[in-house]
Amino acid sequence: MLARSRAFPTIGLILLGGLSDTRKRFPLHASAGIAYTNLKSETYSETSIFTGDNPIGTIDGVPVSDNYRSPFAVIRKYRGVLDQAGYDVSKLGFRSENRGIVSGSSDSGAAAFGASLEAISKTSLDLQELENDLRVISESVGRSLHGGLTVTEVVNGVPVTDQLAGPDAFSGYTIVAGRFNHKRKPSDAIHTNIVKSPEYEKRIESANRKAKLLRELVDDRDWDGVFELAKEDTDEYHRIIESVGVRIIEDDMRKFIRMLRELSREVWCPYIVTGGPNVFVITHRDDANFIAEKSIDYGASPVILKVTGGPITFSP
């Protein structure tokens, strides 16, 4: 083993839908997200890079095909740097394992791989360039690579991610992940179909406008406002993707959301639904257990989460 790194999964706040380049996985509009883990920091992806005569790549024990979206392709792109570090890229393999992840494992797996790749390169890589190379693995990898609250905006056709706030800003908040028993829809189904909506041009404008508003909310330290903006975006996003035949929010999830809307008159509880069968409810810390108990009544299996930071690299 040459390097071992741990990175944390993410939840979208301004949700991504639509790619300008399907090979590079570059987005068509701004997006935002947060990195999370459970209260004991036991939710993460851990990715190791190793050397051997017949190296393979695995995710949770399953071999990964060597194609343009594989980490092997990223290794080859850094052949020059790795040659200088003394490695034969044809002998490098990787192993990635996910622990307790509710959603966003591709982000964390890609970020952990990137952190290990930088470690073995024995030099500081350009973070923006590395992030955009890692997009072939996960189009929203920047969220995990930076940690905390991030925004990704498209500048002259190139995605650029900034961390707007670290995890300490959210110490008074928890996230209750209401996990429902449905199969996750492939992200490509969203990216391919959402662009067919007559509203898509307006969606691009809306997402870009919200990214600017998000920066203002952070400048004002209006953390409640950040999550209220995310709820607004969830409602808009799912209305659009459902209009083009992609349904993420199933009936039991929808009933839970209706309850949350009614409950919001008494308890602050904005919700987020990304591309999986989970309803993430943002709460002030004292209300987390109450929301978790409510989610059980609607058939969810709750997990309490917190906002966390970027990757951690360990010695082999």
C-alpha cells in the first residue's frame, strides 16, 4: 500500500442536472452542497492506492472496469508526475470501501482517490485541475474534495469550486436522513432527461442566481437561510425532473414531506431530496431526535448526521 485516504459523502443544496460535456462530466450550471458524516465521524469512503504485478481496482470488493470513467484513466493522466515520483503506472491499483453512506458515495470515493493520488505524487497538485480530472468519476466531486459548504460555478466553461464555510459554522445543526426503501435512480437518467424540459433554460438561470444568493447568505452568516434556499431548490428541481419522467420522490417520501411542511409552522425543519430515496431534514440540534422519531412513523430509517470537512490522508 502506498497511500490511504478518507473522504466524506455529500448532499446537494443547489441540485445539479445537465452536463455540458458527457466525457469530462462538466456541469451546465452552478450547484452547491455540503459534506457530511454521522455524529461519530464513522460515515466515509476510504480509498487506498497500492502497487503490484497484477493490480486491480475495486469498489466495495467489486472489480472496476478500466474505461474513461475509471480511476485508472485518472492515474494514466498523471503518468508524468507519477513517473517522477518513481512509480510505474501500469503497476498501480486501488481499493475503495464505503462505510455507512446514505447518499453521495461517488463524491467521497473520488475525493479519497484524489487525495491518495496527490499523496503518492510527492508534490502539491493543482486542486482545481485535479478536481476537474476527477469529475470523470463523479461530476460533483468538488464537494467532498473541499468539504464543508461548497459552491461550484461554471467560469468560461470550466467548473470552479469554492468552500464557502467550514463545518464549524454548522455546529448548531444536525441533519436527519430519512432513508426510504426504494432503488436509487441513476444520475445519468437525471442529466439526460432534465435538459429536455422546456423550463431548462430557466433552471440554469435559477441555479446560477441561487449560487450568488448563497454567497450573500454566507457573508451574512444566515445559516438558516442557506438551508431554506436548499429546500426551495429541492421543490423546483423535482418539479422539473418529474415533468420529464424522472420520479425520485415516491409516495411514502411525499407523505413525509407533506407532514414536514405542516410541522414547519411549529418546528424549523427544511428538507432536501437529491437523487436517492432519502429525505434529508435539517434541524437545530435540539430537534433532531423529535424529527427522527417522526420519520419512523412514515416508514423511514433515520440516521443523524453532521456537516464535516475535506479528505484525510493516513500513512500506509
